[in-house]
Amino acid sequence: MIAIGSDHAGYEMKLAIIEHLKKRGEQFEDFGCYSNESVDYPEYGKKVAHAVASGEYEKGILICGTGIGISITANKVKGIRAALCGDCFSAEATRLHNDANILALGARAIGTGLAEKIVDTFLDTEFSGDERHARRIRMMEED
Ligand code: RB5
């Protein structure tokens, strides 16, 4: 199950990604926002981050204008590893190495076609499970 959310700047791209998720046969829940009206991205970043951190949702997708504000917000929630990706190499690497559980996209930075490919790569790549990567992920949670 995928939790998806955006602010107003990411709203149109989110609609396209939702259609893409439907084509892939993915189960998802849209945590808002639900229009182009200006909203505050931390509200939606937190909603999706808490949904994923709870364990109820396996992965999350967050979209704002740059992908930066919403990923910074999500990464403040314990257990969240949100990766802002603008290319497929990064999307693959962050799954393999970081076991990222949220993908952040910048709707003003990349086009929808690329965003869909990045989503595919993120969802289709498993964590490598390598000990060194698992150790580094554990270290992220330490003070
Ligand atoms: C909204 O104008 C914009 O600041 C937001 O979508 C995002 O880019 C913030 O990081």
C-alpha cells in the first residue's frame, strides 16, 4: 500500500502519478492536498511520513514544487528515509543502499514522463540487504 501526498505545486503531477499507479495496479491512498489552492507542504509531508512510519503503508510518494521542503519535513519523522530523486539512477541507488521508504519529486523541476519512470524504478527496486548498507541505515537512527 502506497501513501501519496503533495502540496498545491505538486498537485497536477500527483494526479498524473495516481493514474500511473492505477495502471500499475498499485493500492494507494491520497493524503491530499485536493486542489491547486495554496497550502503548506509540511502538513502533507507529515501526514504521509506518519502513515509510512506507522507501518500501515509500505512506501510513500511526496510531491511539492522542488521536492525539497516536503522531503525535509518527512525526514524529521523517526524511521523515515525520504529521498528526493530527479533521475532513475538515484531512485535505484536509494532503494538499494538507503532502503528509502519515501520518494520525493519536484514538480517544477522535472516532467511527468520522467517522474513516472522514477516512480517505476523506486517501486521496482528492492533493498540490497547488504550488511554495510544495513549498518549505515541503523547508524542514521543514532544521535
Ligand atoms: C511552494 O511555492 C513551494 O515553496 C513548495 O512547493 C516547495 O517547492 C518547497 O520546498
